[in-house]
Amino acid sequence: MAEQKWAGTTYGNGWMHKWLIRILRFIDIRLLYGFVAIFVIPVCLILNPSCGIAYRYFRKRIGYRPLKAAWKTYTNHCLFGQVVVDKFAMYAGKQFDVETEGMEHINRLNELPEGYIQLSSHIGNYEIAGYTLVAEKKAFNALVFAGEKASVMDNRNKMFDDTKIRMIPLCADMSHLFAIDNALQNGEIVSMPADRINGSPKFVEHEFLGGIARFPQGPFSVATMRGLDVIAVNVMKISMTKYKIFVYPLQYDKSAKRKEQIEQLSKSYVKVLENMVRRYPEQWYNYFEFWQN
């Protein structure tokens, strides 16, 4: 399998991001959606290797015929562009209609003294969850890529100023592990992506969409080390101005051996992820060769 490569940063520079935010304060977001639909053709579908990766995903994993797979490759890139625009629209102060399914699971966990783990995926627009699922009693700690553009990180910090949300940068020196441990000791929430290895030598393998795929062992290891409750949260775009948050509790036997706990928990996560991807196949945004075969 080809090495997994991902830049990990939002397209553009700080100057572009600032002007995009200013523009979004005054114009209809649908105008930028139209621009994205045109911009995607030369930049993403011709110059970017993500085109071939997405096409193979739709052909081999979703099972579309060639013409449909080609069209879905285009719409997938358009939707990804819309998600990026939506992120900056939130920085500009715009609001989206957000519906939540499974909020009772979060409410129950927020009443417990123990911390818990919230697992995300690179589908839909998970960042919206951070602005929506704000707990009154527990601090929320989100593990984020340390190399993200400064302008994006600054805007996230502004959005989180009046909340209990903190960001934990994923660092090469592994210092983020201490921050995660401290947060869980304090009974707080820790959010981690669980669908990208990003160079980690430790992984678990599961059948996913008809092929064998690798998932990082770290998030599942952290949860089972303390016997914590775990939920999977996915935020899917269901219209131009509306998102839906899906919350699923992940089950595993906390009395089993540690290795078996990791196997059960990761399998539970992958099952939820596959269900979401099959429901919203166009919102899969992992642009690298994900499967082993």
C-alpha cells in the first residue's frame, strides 16, 4: 500500500483566509459554493491526486459504475469545498441549523464524574460539533493537528474564547499525551480523530467497506487504559444550511483483557463509521490510499 500522505493544513495562506472571512460577513454563502463548483474542476480534479483516489473509492468500495463514480468524485470535491467555506463562515459569525441525534448519550456522560472519550472521523464537518456540543459542567479538549495554518488556529481560539473548549496540538515530542492524561484525570472530555494513522507504528486492522484498513491504536488504547466510556460523533451536511450530528455509544467489555478491549472498541467504532459512510458516501474526505488491498 502507498504511504499515507496528508498535508494536514487548510488550503491558502493567512491573507486569503482573512479576506474570505470578511467577504463571508456580507455575501450569501451560496455564491461561494458556486465558485467552489468551478474552482474544483481545474485545481482538484486535474492537478490534484485526490481525484484518482476518490474515484477508486467510489468504484471499488461503494460499487458505482464508471460514469457515476466520476460524477461522485466531482461532487465529493465540491462538498469538501463547501465544508471549508462553512468553516470560515462560522468564523465570520454565520450560523447553521444543527440537529442532533443521540444527544441523550452525551447528557448522560456529562452527569458522571468521570471523563470520557469522543471519537471523530474525517467525514462531514466535525468542527461544527465543537461549536454546538458545549458542555456546561465538563471542559472539552480537542486533539488537533499542530501544523495547521496560524490563521485557522487563531480563529478557532476566538470561537472558543467564551467556552470550556481547549485545543491540544498533536506534537512530535508526544507532549500531547500528558495533556490528554491530565484532562481525563480531571474528569473532562477528550476528542480524538480515529481514522488516520499519520505515521504511527501502532494500528489495528479491520474489514471496512469490503477491504482491510488500518486504524490508529492510540485513541482506543487511551480509552481502555482507564476503562472509559466512548462515543462516536459524526457531523454530516444534509443541506446547504443544515447539519446533523450523530452520536453513538461504543460498546466494549471493560472486564476483558486489554488487547481484547482494544479489538472490541475499535471494531465498534469501525462499524459506526462504515454505517455513516454508506449513508453519506460523498462526504468521505480521506484522500490517500486507505485500504491495504
